[in-house]
Amino acid sequence: MGYELNEKIRDLKPYDPISGDFPVRLDANESFIQVPQKILQKISDAVLSIPYNRYPDPLAKELCESFGNYYHLNSGLVTAGNGSDELISVICSAFLMKGDTMLTMSPDFSMYRFYASIAEAKAELYYKKPDMTIDVDKLIAMANSSNAKLVIFSNPCNPTSLGLKREDVRRLVTSVNALVVLDEAYMDFWDESLLDEVVSYDNLIILRTCSKAFAMAGIRLGFAVANRELTNAMKAVKSPYNVNTLTQKAGFVILQEGQWLRSCIEEVKASRDMLYERMSILESNYAQRMHVYPSVTNFLFVKISQADDVYYQLVKSGIAVRYFGDFLRITAGTKEENEKFLLAFEKAIRL
Ligand SMILES: *Cc1c(COP(=O)(O)O)cnc(C)c1O
């Protein structure tokens, strides 16, 4: 007897974006902010009273209520996930049938295509313009001509750091015969969310996460928000106990800390602005070599000639950033981390 892996999984490798020890980690768009002791204590207290012998609340009611309160939403329209990554996986496997077309963009978050391929769907790609902006009319035309059942993209976009305005997203949602999944993982850093009007559409799911602006990547917690019918479907197809009780408690505590969360967002934006300003000065000195895209997120996207050389120089200095072909993506860090990065980057680009 011999067992062979099927062709859709045969060549897959475990996700391990970076190996090695890096004193400066600016590669994963995490927050550089540590949760303060006072809030950690509240999490510890909450975790002490968990009935560990019992399964978690499958609908994570308390948690979804605190999410609803923070964003002023009806918590009945919120589904919690084990990171928004899990929700993307659930959406691709449940809302797509084998052979269906999913439309996404390039560049954009690579997990969309990955989950579509596991769902045996076809991924169509809209290629962004060289300035990384999106022609929404072309995108709409492509969704309709390819008969896409699902259109999924990040807004603001990882990795380009640019955003689409509300008006454009509305036009897209109302012009396609597809479910639109709007991944707003970085929208806490910008102000063009469609959360407030999500119930007005029968084909829109918005994803949010605690991993970026809320400094909680470690607990794995994300949310989907949609109208009643889509929410019922989401809750019915997800695995019942997808968000463990520890995460539900920690997420509940964090989402009660509105003032702290808003201060984190401001602190991260200030770091990004500082990094952008300093990189723009470098760009004016090395204009043939590099271009920094304006950012509405917590990271910068930089086009660089010989990006691979620059990347390896940074790695040698113990600094991790994300490398994509002709581009680097750099997460805003602490002041010290940004300075270390800038020093190493300038040295590398002078070579
Ligand atoms: C980081 C990221 C996520 C993943 O969020 P998790 O909640 O940590 O799974 C989703 N979408 C985009 C675009 C991201 O950059």
C-alpha cells in the first residue's frame, strides 16, 4: 500500500516567514507596543476564573459585545475568529464552490490565493498600476467578466500601504455580482472604513483583527462583520469552538480599553510618520535608487533597485524586514528600532 498526497497540497511548505534571531523585527506588521502592566493584570485576573474543563462559548458573545461597543456596532453581526486568517480560510472554503472564480489583486495579501487554492477555486488577479493605485472601474469589469463569486482584498492594502476611499469601495460593492470581502486589518490607522454601513449591503463581509493596531498578535483574534444572513452563514460554517476561552477573555479585556487602544494607534502613526519623513529624505538623495509609497498603515512599502542586496545587508545587521522582489516592506517600530533600521538602510543603499 502506498499513500500519496493529493496535488493541491503536495508541494506546500509550512509557513515560516523568517528564521534566525533578529534583534530588530520590522517584518510582520506587529505593533511595537507592549501591553501595560495594569492591563496585563486585568487579563491575568480574567484568566484565573476560567472554567478550564468546559468548552469555550461557541458564539463568543461577551467578546463580540465588547468589539461591538468599541466600534459602535450591533454585536449580533459580529463573528469572532482564531485570527482573521481563520476567517479568510472559512470564507474561501464555504462561500466558494470548487471551480468558482475568486478575484483578488496583485500585489495584495498572499493568503487569499492560498486559501482559494485549498478550496479548489480559480484565482483571477487584477494587477495594480505601477504607482500601486487601483482602477476601480477595471476591477469591477474584471469581476463581472470573469463571473467572480468572491472579490477579496485588503484596504488599506498590505503590502502597498495605500488605501481605497469609501466611495470607491462602495461603488465596487454595489457593482459586482459577488461577495466582497473587505479585509480592514489596517483600517484602525486610517479613516475610510465601511463598518458603519455594512448592513446596507447583502454582499459585504468586513474583516478586522487585534493583531496590528491592538498589539495582540499573540492571542490570535479577528472578527468578521456582515449583515444578518451572511453572519448566520459564517457562524454556521466555522468550527464551533474556534476561539478558545483564554483568547476570548484577553480580547474582552483589551477591547474595554478604548482609551489605551486609541493612544496606541496615535503612537504607531507617529512612528510611521517619522519613518516616512526620514525615508523621504533618503529618497531625495537616492531618487534613482528608491521610492517610498505614502502610507496609511503601520508600515512603509519601498521600491528599491537591487532590493535583495539591501535586504541581505539589513539581515546581516540583525534587522528583519519583509522582502518582495523589487520591494521592501518595513513595519514602523520603536524610535530605537527605526533609528537602527535607518542607519543600516542608508549604509546599504550607499553601497
Ligand atoms: C496581518 C494581516 C491579517 C492577519 O490577521 P490575523 O488576525 O493575525 O490572522 C489579515 N489580513 C491582512 C491584510 C494582514 O496584513
